[in-house]
Amino acid sequence: MDPVWTVRVLTLFPEMFPGPLGLSLAGRALESRIWSLETVDIRSFARDKHRSVDDTPFGGGPGMVMRPDVLDAALTDTTGGPEGETRGRVIYLSPRGRLLDQPLVRELAAEPVVTLLCGRYEGVDERVLEEHRVEEVSLGDFVLSGGEPAALALIDAVVRLLPGVMGNEETAGEESFERGLLEYPHYTRPADWRGRLVPEVLLSGHHEKVRAWRLAEAEAITKARRPDLWSLYEAGREAEEPRKRRRRDRVATME
């Protein structure tokens, strides 16, 4: 069968893939062709005998910059260029990009094809990003030695959302960030471990009470640990309340 999702990774280190993505859920899904992985060795597009892919930066400064002519050749060959019919979204993993969050992961999971560009050294020539209309995405406010670890994390986050990858499809909806909240605490057997007891409500068998407890815990954890998320969550609730009141009023009128 054709894969639901294809990711193409442009890198100087294709041997880093699939790496951990070849194991567990992602690995089984890769074997089953739910998703497919294509690696492109950027160095194979170098034009000199030394296979040079970088050069010193104009204006001086430390480090090296990946050359636009080499990257242009690699991107064009892989995607068909800026106007390629099968281009899909092209993403450069960069600390200055849009933060990778769950809404963006869901966006990318809905795309049939995504191309990831992994930089090295001081980065890539800005002109090739402009020419190919490349999006920039960041894993967080820290610096890695290259884009490959960020690409692995992005791919793993997307693959988990693809149909048929997770055993219980409801699990994804309960995870952190899906409702704008961090996830509630989890417990399993034994019910009494070193004197630490599982909350009684989880042993009650009362599903509505369990759901209410989990929501309250998720809200409390989010408020304490991620005030930025909590502010967004509260704003969303306030915006939703007038709509809920209107729905209640319509139901009351019909009755």
C-alpha cells in the first residue's frame, strides 16, 4: 500500500536515519509502510573534487556556512524546486524558527509529504531559504550541533498521530497539549506502593468522577508549571462560555 505520510530528510549524515525511528511504534509503522522515509545526502550534490558543502561567511566571523548552490541542487532534485508539483512543505530545523508544538505536529501529519533540511556548522545561506520558500521550525530555545536530532523528534511526534500507528486511538487525545493542558498523573498496580496510595477516585469505577479528577489535575499541573499555557487555556474557556450560554438558552427555549 502507499504510505499515508512521507518524509524526506536532507542531511550530511544520512546514516543517522532511521536511528531510533526504526524501533518500537515508529519502526513497526515504517516496516508496515504506514509512513516512509527518504534520506538525501547533501554532500552528493557538491560540485568539486573535495565535495565541499560549506564556505566562510561573508562579513567575517567564526564557523562555516552551508553553500546555497549545493543546497539548491539538493532541494531541487528532491522536491522539484519551489514550484515542484510534489514539493509539499519544506522545513529547515533552526533555533530561530516557529516553535514545534502539538498544533504544528497535527498540521504536518495532515500533509502527504514533508521535506526536512538539516543544517550544520553556523547554518545555511539565507538566499536558498528565500528561493525555496523554506519554513523554519525550532525544537526549543537551545542550540544543537545539527538539525538531525530535531528532525528525529519532529518525525517521531508526527508518526504517532498517523492512523494505525498507536494501538489505542483514544490515547493521543488524552496526552499533554492536546487540550491545551499538560497531562494528568498516571498510576498502576500495586495500589499501595511504599505507603503511597493511588487516589481513591481512580479505584471507584465511576467514570465521570475519574474524568473530572483528571481534568482538575491537568489544570492544576498546567497552572503551576506552565503559566503560559494556562493563560491560553483560560482565554479559550472565556471565549467559549458565551457560546455555551447561547446553546443552553436555545435548548431551554425549545423545551
